[in-house]
Amino acid sequence: MSTAAENVLDFFHGEAVADVVSLVSENPGSVLTDDNLYDRFLDHLRKDIAAFVPDLSTATSRKKITSEAFRITRFKTAIDEAGKKLNEDARKSINAIDAKRRTVKADLEELAEDARRPLTQWEKQEQARIDYCLSIIKHIEDCGNGFIGGEPQPYGILFRELEEKIVINSELGEFEEQARVAHRIATDKLKAAFEAHQKAEADRAELEKLRAEKAERDRIEATRAEQERMAAESAERDRREKERQEREAVEQKAREERAAQAAREQAEREAKAAIERAEREAAAAVEKANAEAKAVRDEAERQERERMATAKREQEEREARERDRDHRGRLMGEAKTALMAQGAGEATAKKIVLAIIAGEIPNIKMEF
């Protein structure tokens, strides 16, 4: 069967499924003047919704919910437009028709909301799940930067949080791998920072040791100086005879002190250089970890943008197909009405429209 013929069959599908839907499709204004017909039409739509059991875990079921809500909204629009036409043609009954229009509009809007409610609830739950997953990833990244709840924490608490308290499993869904990558990066950053901290502590301890050794040498030197002073006093009587030896001893002592002072200063410079080197290495490790974390976030954001663009494009394509179906249906309806105005019966008029669309009548065609 050709695509055009399929569109025509879709146009008359309501008549095969339910007479009341067919009547409303062909004459939307009929429900505004026939309360019994409107009640049967509304009951039929309600039964259709009640008969459908959605499975929100599948994209097909969610699309079905959207399609059903859109179908009801189209009925609402068609009936409302028909009501406007009736209002123009029958001013005497305008108040009653407007009241019915408001009733129909309110009923069908409520019904459309009822039809979409499972998807709306699912969307809220899905957003809550996504927010929870992102909060877990943010918590992991904060631990890698040394924070829990916005406050800096000791390394022991941070390691226990990452290794014991934070659980990454399939409950995170599509965010599981991103969480695992963030966890590895955070753990590496924390380990690098901890190692740098330990090295700095060791360097500080070494510096303290050097200072203690210097103090001990100073104490010994002071003791020795005091002993020498006492010996000098006791040997004052022999000072003249021992002047040359004492002068040489003093000069030798000065040389030793200068050598000791130079050694101490060299040790202090080396310790300071070691501390500065450790700080530079720690800063480089943190910068590298931050760069890797940023690359992961940028990739996740790029994938999310691509997903949203694809969803938008699919939605626009579906809307274009619906507009095309409505346009074809309206033109074919007008053609059938025109044939009936020329004396053809409804069934004959439908067959003629079908034949034209199928190209079975030479030299005649319909353009949409």
C-alpha cells in the first residue's frame, strides 16, 4: 500500500476503532451540541487511558504516553475551534456553547494531565536520581581536595571517607563509571598531598635535629671556653712564657669555629632547599590532579550536550511528522466534503479521495 493511502487510512482510523471517536473526528463541534455524545466520547478516552499500563523503564512506553496526551490535546483544539465556528453561526446559543467549550477544555486538559502524570512523576524521580548521583561525585571531588561538607578535614578522616564510607555501585546507573574515575582521581590527589605533607614534616624534623645538634655543639663549646678561661687564669703566672703557644691555640680555635659555622650554615641551606623542593613537587602533583579532574568534567559535559541535542532533534522530527499528517488529513477531508457537495455519497466520496491519492484516476492528483 502507498504512503499516501496509509495516511488516508490513518485519517479514517477512528471510525474503524470506535464510532464515537470517528464522529468527533469528522465533526468536532457535535460534542458541543450533544451532551450524550460528549459523555460517550469522554468515557471512551478515559477507558483508553485506563487500559494502557505504562512501563516507564522503556523509551517506547514513555513515547506512547506523550503521544496519547498529544492526541487528546488535538481533540481539545479541534473541538475548541469548532465551538468558535458554531459561536459565529449561532449567536443565540453562544453563552451555552462557550460554557460547554470551557467544560470541554477543562475536562480534556485535566484528562491530558492525567494521561501524562506517570511520565511527569517519572521525570521528577529521574531528575532527583541524577541530582543525587552528581552530589555523590561532588562529594568525592571535595574529599580529593581535602574537604567534607565545605570544611577542611584531617587526612585520616578523608581517607576513611573515600575508602570506607563512599560506596560506588550500579545504583548510580550511567554515572557509575564517572564516579569511579572521580574516585580514582580524588584518591591519587589525596595520596600525593599526604606524601608531600609527610615529606615536609620529615624535613622539618631534620631541621629541628640539626638545630638541636648545633645547640649541643654550642653548649660544649661554651663549656670548653669556660675551662680554657679557668686554665688561663691558673696559668697567668706562666703567660709570658706560653704566650706564643696560646696565641697559636687561639688562632687554631678560630679556624675550627669558622669551619663549624660554615658547616652549620651549609646544612641549614640544604634543609631549606629540600623543603622548598618538596613544596614545589606537592604543588605540581595537585595541579596535575586538578587538570585530570577538569578533563573528566569537560568530557561529561560534552556528552550531556550531545545527548540533549539529539533528543531535541528527535522531538522536532516527531512534531514535523504530526503536522504533515494533520495537513494531509485536513486537505483530504475538504476534498471529501467537496465531492459530497456535488452529490456523491460519503462512502463514494471517500473511495474517490483514496483513488486520487493512490494515482488510480488519470490526469487528477492532490498536492499537499
